[in-house]
Amino acid sequence: MRKDAARSRRREVRDAPFRRVLVANRGEIALRIIRACHEAGIEAVAVHSDADAGAPFVRAADVAVRIGPPPAAESYLRGALIVDAAIATGSQAVHPGYGFLSEQAAFAASCEAAGLVFIGPAPETLVALGDKLAARRTADEAGVPIVPGTFEALESGSPAAMKGIVDKAEALGWPLLVKATAGGGGRGMRRVDDAGELPGAIASASREAQAAFGLSAVYLERLIEGARHVEVQLLGDHEGRIVAIGERDCSVQRRHQKLAEEAPAPGLSEGQRRNLHRLALTVARKVGLRNAATAEFLLAPNGDVHFLEVNARLQVEHGVTELVSGVDIVREQLTLAAGRPLSAEVRRAADRAPLPDSHAIEVRISAEDPARDFAPVPGVLSYWHEAGGPGVRVDSGVEEGMRVSAEYDPLLAKLLVVAGDRPKAMARMRRALDEFHIGGLQTTLPFHQWLLRQRDFIDGRLRTDLVARSWSPRPLWEDAARRAAERLIALAEERSPAAPALSTTGTVTEPERGWAMIARREGVERWP
Amino acid sequence: MSDVRVRVTIHGFEHGFEPIAVESGDAGDAPVVGTAARATAVRVRSKASSAADRAEGRERYEVVVDGWVLDATVEPAVLAALREKAARGPSEAGPHSPVSLRAQIPGRVVRVWVGLGDAVEAGQQLLAVEAMKMENEVRAPRAGTVGSVAVAIGQTVEVGDELVTLG
């Protein structure tokens, strides 16, 4: 059945860029990539750990290969096994998705050494961009303004060395950030408000970076207060053509983890957009970027733009740019990786990018408890109902009844909407959030319900500390608990005349009966 | 109606937050939140209840309000009060008093697994009633001894008819 489907796909699509592609990832992004493969007439190979054996992305693939037990270090991070699986399945290319091996130059190189196409930038580009200090030097040499800070890793071994670091910090000005040269996601990063905090912050950031990325090197960057996070989507072909197809605002973050994103970045003039896109292209050309990447910037309250880094891979939030630009970024990655030039569609999107004519918003629905500082909540999804309707897209990797493992990223699904302008997109997102219904474990849905009604967000006053300054969940869940109690009392009152009498002698009621009545009542409420 | 007690706790909260208990009689001072347009923002689903829950008339629900996943129990206030009193005092009323299991749906008895004097465990299948082409099992709400079996295979029952008593 699967084979037949694959054959017919190949017949339906002429000129597919590859015959078969291995997807070296899991969850929603693996499914997203498999879908793009199928639309491009390509067979998709999934690799999976034991924890994901029955996952939707595995079932969607034409071929599935088990690569190990649940821990990522024993499965999704085992590059050599994944290369072997690609060869064994006759795959011609490997799409790494985001996270895991996506930005590991050694993995990209080992794919190429095995005769496989790595769908992403060249290994040399990954090396040049993976080290944040190298990326800062590259941007600086290209004349792109960077966040003021050091260009070298800090050497804090001796008291004299620490004195030198304090001098550098004083010159930069407080507050500042101690940042790891490797990795991302907010790990290995510390805010420092004065010289007294500096030694401790350097030590703890180094330890965290060592544990997370195997590299303890850190450097200093001035903290730009009140800044927004904006990033530019880049696509490049093998002939050196590189375009920017739009920017995103990703300021809604908690400890440098993005929670919601939108495209275009609201409130920018055409001139500001053109400038941002130009700066991103300047860095991309300097490193000979090909395939897909994203250049990240801080936009200061005074309008200054500072380059942060380039993520040389597909981003989690690529979908908002797809909805506004009309480009299927993943499908474009496949054709670009096959050595084909940028499509006419992408070039048109690049021309239109400074003057966007629609607006898209994405929220990340994760198995995290927003009342407990977004702590991960593993468990079983006892109920899962996605939003639908006009202008709504759900990129999901889960289904009802699935166990959400503590082994992996807690992202369950991305809910995206697109509409003619930002107010309409926000209204659509509020409507879609009301439709989305998840039971069994706590998710970030209540945070997003709040966000879409938060004044600063509605008015476009975005800054990366919006969540830290404004999110206080207690009144929200207290209100929710009271409303829940009121509803249950109302339901109990309604069914009491018909319900069999409960007596202290222990007559038993069948609980399903109560539930059936509630279900009927809920049905009636939905159809007044 | 003033005889039901509702308790709502935030799923996953282990400490620091008191459960909210609302007696339906004194819920009047709580403001009604939510508009008609967002009526579906509060959703109620029943959860599996234990034999002890069933014996004590307690029902468990998961209530989702604006995406918050809440645990809730609904029980007769009189039983809740008794239970609290029992928890305070040395003697516990309830678990050893006889239980009469009655038909909750009209249908036909299609299976009887137990007989007079059988010792049964909590949750054990006692008999099955077929209704709307579905077999509905009746299980023991607690451990005990079958005191009587009032029906036989093939017999038609109405809601409220006694099926089995547990001593």
C-alpha cells in the first residue's frame, strides 16, 4: 500500500529533485518535511527511536528505520547510524530538520563523504557560523553592525585575567550578557548587572555550555534593553544567488526560548525592512550561504539594528514566512539541495518582501506548564482536538492517546494563522485558540490565550522581556478554577432531579451516566 | 440543590495552592466569568473513577478552562462531610455496609458471572446488561461477598431494578 502510494507519487510529479530522502528528525518537523517530500514526488525515509515507533511521522514515511532506544544521544544524535540508514535505504539526501544534527558540520561532512546530499548549507558554512565569535567577526568585517562585545573567548583562569575581563566589561557598560560561543536556546547565557556578579556568571555559563554543547568558551555582549528580536529568512542556490523572502518578529520569548512568532515584523517601515534584509544578505554572501538559513538581529528601541547570529538551518517558525510569502521553504530546500536555481516563485517573493500584504502569527503549543515557569509536563494526551477553518494551519506531530516523552523537546504542535492584516490575524488566532482543545496534560495554550489579549502585544509594543515583565499566571488559573467549579455545580444541579438518589447506605451510581448527561448538555450548549 | 461539593485543583500543582472547594449553596458571590461567545472555553470530561469513588458516589472530571487543565471531583456534600468526619474520628462508616447494585440502563441481562456467596474483588465483573447492542458490564464497587443475585440471563431489566447486592 505504501509502495503503491510512493509509485503513484513519482508518476504524478515530474522532475522530482530526488528519488528518496531520509529525514533525520522526529515530531512535527519530521512530518512537515515528509509532507514536502511527498508533494515533490520524493519518497521519505523516517528514522526513529523506540519511543517514536508508532508516531505519526513514522507512519507517514514510506520507509521507517529504527535507530535506537529513546535517549537522543543513543538515537537521533547518532550521525553514523543515520548515514548507514540512508545508504541502506537507498536515500540520496538527508534533511536534518532543526536541532539534533542540523548544524553539526561533522555530520554534514560525513553525509557528503558517503555520497549523500546534506540538505542545508555547506559544512564550511556551518563551521563559520556555528561559532558565535567567528560569526560576529564575519559580520563585523562585512560592515554589519553587531551587538557591542568581545571578539575573543574569555580567559578567566587567574585573578589578573579576571581583572582584565572586568575592565572590558566596564568599557562595554552594564548590564551585559555572558554568552557561550556554541549552541543556543538560551543555554550558557547569563545576565550580569555589576562587576561583583561577573565571576560567578562566567563560571556558571561556562559549566552550562560545557554540559550542553561540550564547549565551555564564553564571551561578553552588551545587553540591549527593550530590544526586539527580528530575523530574516534567507534562501540561496549553488550558483551564489541569495535572497531574503521576509522577516519575522520573535520577541515573545521566555529565557531566550521563543513562544510565539509573527511575519512580517509589525510596525517597520519599508525602509527598515529593506535595511534588515540587506544586512542579512551581506552576512550571507560573506559566508557563501546556500540552501536555507536565518539571520537574527536585535532591534533596539532607538531603531539601531545589531546582528546576533545566523541559524544555518530550517527554523521552527519558518511557517509564518511561508504563509505570508507563499513560498514552501522546505520544498525549496529540496530543489536547492539538488543543485537547481532559486525558483521564480522565490525570486518574486523576495521582490515583494519589503512590502508584505498579509500577516501571519504562530504560537508554539508545548507540553509545558505556564503556571510553573514553563516546566516540561510529560504524560499522555488523553484528548487532542486541533483548530481548523479559514486561514488556520496546524503543524503537529502528535495525536490523541500518545505518550509525550520527557526525552525530547516538549513542542507538540505549531498553530499558525494568516489574514489580511495583523488585527485580523490576531482575531483569527483567538478564534483558533478557542477551538484547540487538549486534555490529559498541561500545555502552553493558556499562555497564548493571555498573550493574544495582552495590551502590549495587541498594540505591537514588542520586546524580548515582555513575558518576563508581564506574565503572572496565578490570577488566570484561579479564575479558571472558579469557572470550572461553577460549571460543575451547574451541571450537577441540572441532572439532580433525574439522577438516582444517593444515600449514605451506599447505593452506587454509574459514573458514565453522569458523563453522558454532561455530554448531552455540552452538545446542547454548542448548538443553541 | 445544595448537596453537592466540587473540588478543583490545578493539574500538577503539588504544593503552595489550596484546593478550591465550593458548596453550591454559597457559590452566589463568585462572579460569573466568560461570555456566551466563549461558552466552549469550559469543557468537562469524565475521568475513570476508582471502586472507592463509585462506592462513595464521587465522580472525577477533567475540566479545561482557557487551556488550563484542571482536576475536579464532584461528590454529595453529605458524603463529603461524613468522609471528613470519619477521617477525623477513629471509626469509618461506609466501606462495610451492604451495597445494592441497580440497573442504570434498561436492557437484557446477557451474562452473570457470580453466584450467591461468591467472594469478589473490587472491580470484578459481576454481570453484563445488553442495551443498544452494547454489553455494559456491572463491576463490584468494592471487595465483598455476593449477598443476592436478583436477575438471571435473558431477563429484561428497567432502570433502578436491583441486580446484585454485596455484603
